[in-house]
Amino acid sequence: MDGFDVFILDFLRHTAGVSESMLTWLYPLTAAFAVALFSYVCTAVFRFIVMPAVQKLTERTKAKWDDYIFNHRVMKAFRRIIPPVIWYVALPLVLTHSPGLLSFLLKVCNIYLVVVSLLFVSAFLHSLYEISEEHKKLRNRPLKGVFQMFDLLAFVVGLILIISIIIDKSAISVLAGLGASAAILMLIFKDTILGLVAGVQLTANDMLRPGDWITMQKYGANGYVREVSLTTVKVQNFDKTITTIPPYLLVSDSFQNWRGMWAAGGRRMKLSVNIDANTVRFCSADDIARFVEKGYVSASQYADAGFPVSNTQVYRDFMIGYMRSHPDVNKDLMIMVRMLQPTPEGLPVELYCFCSFTEWAPFEMFQSSMLDYAVVMAREFGLSIFQRPAGTDLKG
């Protein structure tokens, strides 16, 4: 840079007419301004020539990942790194005679370089997260917390570097000094640390994905997972309210995930009809013949039974046959009708099967129609549904 020094000195002495006494402080300022101007020109070239060229190049490729890696946010963050890099290289060459000013400017330059580097890392991580959202195998993974963890880690490293620059100590010395206040740091970042560990467990064990329907009655959560971050899990309940739960509670406490229901292709229906015990009786041969005409049961089922057949047994067999032939019942999963323990409200007959509909509204329609059919058909078998007497029943 000797030629640059001579050029600046000649310009100040002969062209600008600066006296020798003023050169001692005017030359460093002029040299620093020239370096800043050069960095501005380089940044402008990158902004108006390189960035548009890269954008056109990425648009021509068939791959989508480069659209995220080289998007405007990442390129803008990278553009901010150019000036401090140029300052860091050029200032020691032009300010050899001003060590005090050089030391101050380099310190400012290093701090600024760390800050813009953190912004670039954050933008780059965000682009990687967007790529994962487009990937078929990764889009349903709770990776947002993982990327937030790396973002936080970069921030901590940057903060340590900035402190070390300000106090003129090595980063290792600063880190050793922070070890003495580890308890305070753990208290401040308690939720973040717990969320980090929980996020790793949730991801590694595939316990939770965005879009899962979870139930956690203890905290009023019953809906779809909308976001899994480092410190919160947002659940949109069916009443459209939002419940936020710290991730570590999902690991330390129990919650119900309904993802297996969709994977199995069936939603469980478990209903019971209370039969009046006074209407339970044995069936005659004529009763069996009459019940067989209704379908779903055959006379051969009871021909060699060896014991009297009750109307509740035929009713249960009838409902099993009906559910097995129903088009909306998943035949690959459990289908069962059973008699439960008698109660003061009657003899409960439980209908158990899995509906092919997993969405709420179609499932409720199926469940209601199945209950209606079970109640109506009970009368055909001489059975009465038990219910407590109402005021109108007691008028007589």
C-alpha cells in the first residue's frame, strides 16, 4: 500500500494544500474514508450485479433448494459481511502510522463483523428450515426447535466473542469466567435448556409432529399441534383457542396423541345401550325363526347350542353381523358386541368397532346413526331400553 500512501499524501499536500501539521490527523481520516468508500463500491457491485445474476441462475435450475439457500434474505445478510472484511484487511495497511486509531477501528470492525455474521447464520438456518418444510420426510418433524437451538448457540458464541473483543481477552478466558456464574445462567435459561432437551427427545422418539391431534386435559389442550418451537408447543383447540405448553411438560407428563388413529385408518366407536332387565327372556323356536328373517343371523348358529338362547344373545349376534356388513366399519380392526356388568340403570350392551371416518363430523354422524339403529332394533328382539322415568311418565 506504499503507492496508496503516496497518492493520498500527494493529494493532500499539493491538490488540497494541506499543511504538514494537519497531515498527522487528516491523513488517517482520509485513508479510512477511502477504505470505507471502496467497501461501499464493492458492496454496490455485489448488490446490483452479483445478486441479480445469482437470482437468475437459481431460477433456471430445476432444484428448489438453491431458491432457499440463495434467496434475497440470505444474500442480503451475506452482503453485509463484505464491508467489515474489507476494513479488516485494508485498514492495517493504510493506518500503519496511527496505531491508536487503527486499534479502535479494528475493534469496531470485529464487533460489527461478528454481528453481521450472526445475522447471516440466522438467515441461513431459516432457509434450511424452509427446505425441511418442503421435504416429504421432514415436513412433519418438529425441527423448528432444533434450528432455534442452533440459532441460540450461534448467538451465545457471538456474544462471547463480542465480550472478548471489548475487554481484550480471549474467548476461552471469557468462557471460563462465565463458568463461575453458571448457576445464574442456568436459572435465566432454564426454560430454554429444558425445552432444548425435550425437543431432542420429542424429535428422536417421534413423539410429536406438527399437525398431530393431541389431548392434554391437565393443561386444557385438545386439538391440533400448530407449532413446535424451542420454548413452546402451540395447540389449536377445537374451539379455535390456542393453548401453549412448554415442551418439557410433554416429556415429563403424559399426553394422548391421536396420530395412531389416522395411521390405523379407523376411529374407535364405543357405545353402550342399557337394556331393561325385565325384558330379557329365553327365545322359542318361533322367536329364532322370526329373528333369522331380519338378517345377519342364521338358525344354524343356535341349532346345536345345547342351552337356551336369550333374546339379548341373538340381539348381540345381530348387531355384530350388522357392523361387519356396514360399509363404514373398518373390517381389519376389532368388531365386538358384549354384555357389561349389570347396573342400577339396566344391562349395558356395548357396541365396539372402528369407523373408517377419522374426521370428527363424519365420525359423529356414523356414531349417532349406529346408536339410533341399535336402539330401534332392540325393540324388534323384545328388548326395552332402560331410562329413568320423567315427569310425564309419573303423571298417571
